[in-house]
Amino acid sequence: MRNALGLVIGLVMAAILVYAAAQDGGNSNATQETHAKKAGVFLEKLSWDEAEKVLRADQVVVIPLGAEAKEHGQHLQLNNDWLMAEYFKERVLEKASVVVAPTINYSFYPAFLEYPGSTSLSEATAQAMVADIVRSLAHYGPRKFYIVNTGISTLRPLKAAASELANDGILMRYLDFTQEDPVETKWRKSAGTHADEIETAMMLYIAPESVHMEKAKRDLNPHQPGGLTRDPKGKGTYSPTGAWGDPTMATREEGQALVEASVARILKEIEDLRQAKVGP
């Protein structure tokens, strides 16, 4: 009886030691991951006195911009652009010595308002919002800002805001996906500009759980002036799905090549901005 009791106690103690070791190892890994060295810093995670130390005149501030309520066909989520912006800001934080400000999740997206859940600010409001955010942060010292822009219609208010801010001696640049990309040229197999092969491929790499390929359909009717429309007789490009392109052609391998090229481009543009001279 005594021997049996000792055996039971021994087994229990061994189990406790194994559990404790596992917990300690898990906590150790989590701690290492949490405290992994990052080149940049998230503004939102600082106190004001900590922010004062990093918002220097020579600092580059990165502001992600991605819609959190904008249709992307039937196979992608409304927050598609926001997911992309969030991904890019994490990659920037790893490699660039910058301050990353909170993501802007609303802007100028008038082309998608026929599709429920989509939202848009007026162009003037989108311009003013970016300019006001940048001016607020520039007040503390920084004069250089980079917008990780994941939209197309957003380019107009961003261009106007950059011109407006230049008059205040603030240099603002932004990501422009309309510029020709040799990596995209190499991989693209079909036409399109919205929730298409390219965008879908990128999301298969960035957030595959957000992509529903079983719902993806080729939707590439002739381009017409205006936004997208669900009405075959309506003004604009007819798109019953809300996509314009052929997302069925997308692959994760393609997405990886496109995303990594985009990350490299963003990092280069940030460093170019860091070296640029700010006007009077």
C-alpha cells in the first residue's frame, strides 16, 4: 500500500514538473516574441512623454490607409484594404526606424457605393482628414510623412493633401499602386483593377482565411466611365459581383511575389523620403 501511494505521488509530481516546464517554455517563447526587437515603434502604444522622445524633427512617420468598409467582390471581405494596410505596417515596423501611426480606415471610395456595407467620405473630407492628422503630428517635430495607401481613388485626395502640406514645409509621400510594377507584369495573367487576380493573390498570402475562393467569379465586363454598378443598364462598369477582373486566376505563389515586391518598394520609398530635403 505504501509503495503504491509513493508511486502515485511520484507520478503526480512528475506530471506537475512537466506541466510547469511546458508553461515556462511557452511563456518564455511568448516573452521573446513580445519583446522581439523591432526597428520602429507604434505610436498608439506609447504614453505622451514617450511619444515626445520619438516625434523628433528628423523622424519619418508612417500612416497606413485602408478601407475597413468597402466591397471587394463576393470572395473578399469588406475590410480587405484594412487587412492589407495592417499587414504592411507590421512589415514596415520590423525593418524601418519609423513611428507608425494608427491606421486610417475611412476615405474617398465613391465607386463602390451601390454595394451594401461600402462607405465613402467626400474627396474634400478625405483630403482634410489626412492633412489634419499630419499637421497634428508635425506640430511635435516631424516634417516627413509616408502614407501606406492601399486604394486607388484615394490618390486624388492624397495628392491634394500633399500639395497643401508642402506649403507648410511638410513633406508627405504615399504608395501608388497604379505605377507600373515589373513583378506584377511578370505574374499577371488576366486584366482587372478591383478584387481581381492581383488583389486576390496578395490576400491569399497576407490573410488566406479572409479569402473565399469558392465564391470567386470572373467579372470583367467592358469598362465604362464612372464607378462599378450592379445595374446592367446603369452608369458605370457593370459588375454583378462587385469585382472587376478574374480572381479565379489568383494563386498564393503569385501573391507572395507581389507582396514581397510591395514591401521592398515601401521600405525603399520610406528611406528615399528620409534622405529627401524638406522645402521651406
